[in-house]
Amino acid sequence: MLTERQKRVLRLIVERYIKDPTPVGSKAISKILNCSSATIRNEMGNLEELGLLEKTHTSSGRVPSESGYRYYVDNLMEAKKMNAQDMLKLQIVFSNKQLALSDVITKSLQVISDMTNYTTVVLGSTSHENLLKKIEVIAIDDESIAVIIVTNHGHVEHKTMKLRDVSLKEVEKTVSLINNLIAGTPIDEVNIKLEYEIKPIIGKYVKQHEQLYNAFYNVFNDFTSQNVNVVGKNKFLEQPEFSSNIEKVKNVFNKLEDRDILQSIEEDDDNNIKVYIGNENNIDSDITVIKTKFTTGKDNGTIAIIGPKRMEYDRVVSMLEYIKENIEG
């Protein structure tokens, strides 16, 4: 059990270190708390013995340990309202009624990534839960066609397909084949059905069958790949604790490209905002993952913000709360 002064010391050290990743000395804290440096050094020593602070090799100051961050998040962090500038940037995205929900989520996470210099991830509802209801096509110009994919949950996805020397009539024949033969198939199984049910017979009905088969295969492949979307991966290069360690950056990048690792972010059923610090996540011991699930009438998924352990926890939590409320509202 920490004393009130120890709580104030720990909180000040965590929040100062978040803003400036240099070890915090007793002098800076003593001025704020109006205590002697000796008193603060004693309290810092106690916090170190409790495993909440750590010494570094290069300074006599202290930095938060993983347990220190956890204690701060669970006991000391205060709810923080979003500032007007952050809120305005996100309001612009959510007020754009022309955007599909998936685009709103992606764009809002791009805004957050730019504002915070953290990486953001969105994991959509699993493709197996969405069945193909139908596809439609609209000609944009002589070589471009918009493909509209509609699922049984009402999810609509637009993709642009580039074709050369293919008539709209041939495209419509292909669409008719797909709708007649594989409507009702889980989205993540559509390409298997394309290969084994459409490919063997498409040549009998469609002249430019090879180009059209490949084009539709790629459209559905892109659609299912959107189940995981990482925004701002390179933001780790802007973090001091990572920018000087290329091997660590490579390791994090590799983890962020591993779909199995990313999809494991959404495994628990808790819809509250969850914070996984250091070894609590399966990406890297020097990062934090803050995530929440969202549910609408048609979609569900997980949004996460990934950054260094000295993340602005209160600011990130308020941003995720805002996004979740606007998605579900």
C-alpha cells in the first residue's frame, strides 16, 4: 500500500517521463511537492524497492518500471477529456456521411496516428461471418469498373477494377456467374469457390475469361485482407527508445506484419478499453497496446493503438472512448 506522497511521486515521474524520456531526478519532484530532495530520494528508493521505479545506468534519476506503469493506469490515471483540436479533427471524419463505416474507422485511426505518433490497428468482423449476398458492377470509364460487394449483414464494399479491352457485357456475364453459383458463400471462402467452381466453366461463357477471373479473384482477396489494417507502422521510427535500435524496430515491424499476432489482439470478449503493458502483450516487451471492441448493427471488430510503454495513456483512452461512442452511436 502506497502512501499518498508515494502515489504523487510515482504519478509525477510517470507523467514527466511520458513527456520527456529522460530519467527523472529528485530535484524536479521536490520543487513540485515542496519537499527536500533527500525526502524525495528516500521515497524514490522505496518505490524502487517495491518494483515501481527503475534506475538507469546513465543517470541517478529514475524511470517507471512495467509495474509502475500498471499501477499508474489502474490507480493514479485520471480521466482526461479530449482537447478541442483533437475532437474537431475526428468530428470532421465522423460527420462525412458519404464514407462507409470501414472507411470512417480507418480514417479516424489515421488521424489518431498522425496526432499521437503511435501505430493504430483495426480488426474487422471475421470474413467467415459475412456471406456474399451479391456483387454489382458500374462502368466508370473505358478501362475502370467499380465492383460493389454486398454481404448478408448489409456490409457494402467498393473496389475499382482496371481492365483492358474488355466489354461491359463480358463483365456482366462474369458477375452473373458469380452471383448464381457462389452467392451465400462466406467471404473468406469465395476465392476457393472461384477457383474450383467458376474457373473451370468461365471460358465457356466469357471471351476474356482469364483477365476477368484474375481481376475478380484479386478484388475478393483485397476484401478479405482488409480484416486487418495497420496504420502508421513507421511511427515507431519517431520514438526515441526505438529509433536508435534498428533491430528492435525490425522485430516490431515483423510482428505488425504477422496477421496471426495482430488477430490475437481481439481474442478476449471484454468490450471495455483494455491496456496491455510490456510483457502483457505478445508483440514486444517495450510497447503498450490499448484496445477496445466495437459493435454496430452490421459490423463488429477491434480498434487498437500501439506505442511505447511511456504512452500518453489518458489521452489515448479518451480517443478510443470517443471513437467507440461514435461508431456505435
